[in-house]
Amino acid sequence: MNNHQDNERNLNNEESGTTCIDAPIERPLYHPIEDIERRAVLELRPILEAWVNHDKREKPIHLIGNNAYGLRIYQNHSRLNMHVDQSGTHIISAILHVDHDSKSKPWPIVIEDYKGNTNEVILEKGDVLLYESSKCFHGRPKRFDGEWYSSLFIHMYPSDW
């Protein structure tokens, strides 16, 4: 099987195991690209470490890359219910917004901060959002209005966790 056939086969896979996705018409597609996932962890680790160490602590926090996955390709009418991620491995996270179809309406991610305020963030192609995914409720409660919306997700945890 050549790479094109592999990509076609992978692109047709529906993502399983994620229960917070509400997709009444079509589940998101999942298209793993191992080289990009591996590179995302390597490239984003120093950025995430700088972010968690912004207060110049005495003992800097070093992060271990737990996983990166994607591309997750949401389809029309998808919704991501508010949730928190796994507390053992998904402590410091990033969403790399790959792209979305040109006719789709903005689809904000909503993140609840430590004071209970909700913040809506609209990501454009190439934007990276850093957040504490196991502590801050987050999701996309508004239904997606468009053909497709694709992101890559990166999760890390402190080395002394």
C-alpha cells in the first residue's frame, strides 16, 4: 500500500474513545500523521515550558510529552461539550489549529478560567492555544457551521508529576 492509500484509509477513520464530542450527523474524522505529531511535541515543548515557567520559579518545571494526536477533522454540526482532560497526563496542553473551510463561520473554543469566567477564543489557521486542560473546563458548545475544521492536540505533564 502506498502513502496515498494509507492517507485515504486513515482519513476515513472515525475517532473513537472521545465521549465529549456531540456530532449528530457525522463524527469527526481522525487522520494521524506520526511525523507531524512527533515534531509538534518537540517544537512546542520549549514554548509550553516557557509559558509554565513565566513566573521565574526557583525550580523550573520540565515537561514530558505525553501525546499529540490529529488531525481531528470536525464536520458540520459538531459540538465539543465542556470538559476537562485526564489529570494524570494532560496537564499542559496546546491546540494547533491547522485550518478550516473558507465558508465556515467562526467556531470559538470556550475556556473557563480559575475565577469561573468563560473566555471565547477564535483560532485562525496556524494559531496555537496554550491551556491547562486538566484544570480548566473547555469545549466548543456552539455547533460548528461549516464543512470541516481541523486541529492537532498536544498534551504534556511535569516531569516530577
